[in-house]
Amino acid sequence: MVQITNLEEILSAHPFTAGMDHDALETIVGCCSNAVYHPGDYIFREGDPADDFYLIRQGVVALEIHVPQGQPIVVETLETGEIFGWSWLIPPYRWSNDARASEQVRLLKLDAACLRRKMESDRNLGYEIYKRFLPIMARRLANNRMRIVELALEPRPTHSRRKG
Amino acid sequence: MMTTTTADPMVPVPYRIARVIREIDGVFTWHLKSLDGSAFRFRPGQFNMVYHFGVGEIPVSVSGDCRDLDTLVHTIREVGPVTNAMATLRPGDVVGIRGPFGRPWPIDEVTGFDLIFVTSTIGLAPLRPLIYEVLHRRSDFGKVVICYGTRGTDDIMFEADLHRWRARFDTVVHLTVHSAPSGYRGRVGGVASAIRTARVDWPSTQAFVCRSEALTRQAVDTLGGLGVTPDRVWVTLERNMQCGIGLCGHCQLGPTFMCKDGPVYRFDQIEPLYAVREF
């Protein structure tokens, strides 16, 4: 027999929403849907309207920066249990990078316009969402600062071609 | 087989370069043989003073297997006049070796624990002898996880070793790069993200960290957030070692001489010195 798990259960099992009270979950679930992407699929592209944000249920997502006249560069990969996309919180609500599925990924997709509207009318919900977003943003910002330090400290390759 | 002993630790013993391996751009590995065929004994984490005759002498960690007494292995990055000159040497050339010096990684103190190795770029060189030894004595330890970060996909050090370790059923390797071409299927991000991916029993894990000092703190904080207290984190530090025996004072850091009290320290014992900016 196929077991059907409802969206609220799936949502509450994700680390981002774990421990959230029932009313808040019930409100959010109205903006939520399942999504599946295949390897190489674009989930969103730089410059497009940030209409959704995503919770990774399973798989790996690559965040890429488009390089003019060159191949895109992967700058971060995110895995099961993580979230991505916060341009939906910040005007003008447009993506600042590409996101692609590195492998088959299962996502929970939250409708940004729906969620923004609910957060405006229910400030407790808005506070709850921001409270969960900010530590993640702070951690990623700190990690990226340390990556800058690492790249600054790491001597540049000499590009010598001599073989021993 | 005789063992190399330096009656005077200030006198270099001549070693012939048997092989030069270009690891990545700007980093090479020497396989050295003593001229008289004697064995070289060291413990993982120790270093030698390596002398390019007529040019200069630098401290270099041993990067080979401590059970291979016949071959002394050093991995060197070209960062200055001495190392740049060393990069021009060929098999057959002779260099001087003083050592081994310093406090080794405490392998006997961590038996029974899960182990996590946290390192990036050339930091894998001083850890490699320890990883070899842990894998020689694999049944003495719990889980073994190696978290390694590099700038990109083309500057991965000791890639053959990493493949070999990853292929074992009893060892996990998490490799991460700062950036990669589109379509790359591996992990992209900082080493901290690789640490968080590790599945070990954090309260009974010992960590070995070998990175730039500015990044060691971040690794220690990440490990601390997961439950690895500073008394279970081992780090290695670098300073201007010269005599190697705690006499000249060039490598003094507060009350400690890194050449003889280090370069390996338990983090809680060295932590106060991290807050002193002038150090």
C-alpha cells in the first residue's frame, strides 16, 4: 500500500521549519508545493523574478554565477536539509545567481508572493520566518568571509611547467 | 640497516634526491635517500630542517609514511628564494637534512575515538603521515573522516591518495572546492560545510586540524558547535623555526618554542595565545 504523507508533515520534517508551531505551519503550507528537478535543470536564473524559495528535501543544488563570454562557475553546493533563495525577501525580488540541480532533487517550493502577503498580515509569522532565515544568512556570510581569507592567504599558483 | 643519527643536531646529513613529483602548480614532493643507506625514523607531525647548500635552510614537515624507513618524503611549496631555488633541483642532487624535530601528532592518545581530519591545500602534507599511520592501525580507531578543501578542481594535493582513501570501506573523504566549472558534481563551498557533513559521534571525536592559522579558529569553532571541545582538537602551527632545538628563540610564541614544544598543540593549551594580536 502506498503511504501518502501530507505536505504539512513533509514541511515540519525539514530542519528549516522543525519545531515551528502548528498555526504557522498551517499558514505556510498553503503557499507550499512539491517540485522535482532533473540533473542540469535550472531551478531559477539570475535576473528572473524571485517568485519562490526552496527547501531541499533530497539532492544537491549548485548555485552558479554567470560569467560573460565564459562558462558559469559553481560557487556553492547545497544539500538535503538546506534552503536556498532569499532574493524573495529583498526588493526588487530578483535572483542574483543561477540555481541548478546537480542531481535529481526534490524540493519544497514556497510561493514568495503568497508568503510575503501572509507575513505582512501576520507579523508573528514574519518574525518567525526571519528568525529562521537570519542565522542561516549569517552563517553563510561568515563562511564566505573565511573563504575570502583563505583565498587571500593561499599563494597564487606559479604556473611553472617543469616536471620533476 | 643503520639509522640516521645526527650526533650534532646542528649538522645536516646529506640526502640525495631520488625522485621529484610535481604535485600541483608551485608544489613539489621529494623522495630522498641518505647517502650511506641509513634509515630515517620519525613520528607523524615532526619536521626537518632542509638545507639547500649555499642557498638556505627551511623547516619542512615530513609528508611520507613513517613505516617506510628507506625513503624520506618532503612536500614543498614555492613561496620564497630558498623554496624557489629548491624547485630547480633534480634527481641526483644532494641536500642536507637536520631532524626530525618537534612534538608529533598524539596518535596513541586518540585510540578508540572517532577521528576527523580537517585540512586544506598543502595542509594535507603534515597530516598525511598521520593518516597513513591511522590506516595502518585502522582497527584501533572508530570512524575516520577526512575533510579537505582546495581552491579549485585543479589544485587538489595528493589526489591519488585521496582516491585511495575514499575507495576504502572504512574511511570517508569529503572534498570541497571554492569554485568549479558548471556541471561539476562534487561539493563546492568552504571546509566548514564539509565538516558539518561528517557523520561521526561528535562527543567522542578527536579532531586534527592543519590549516592557515586564520582559518584554524573557524575550524575549531565549527567543530565546537558540533560538540568537539578544544581539548579534543589538535592543531599545528608554523613559525620561523631555525635551530630546531629551542635555542635560538626565532619560533618562540609566548612561553612556548614551536620547534620543540610544537608544532603540534592541543588547542585548549594554545588557545589563549590566539587572542594576542602581535603573536
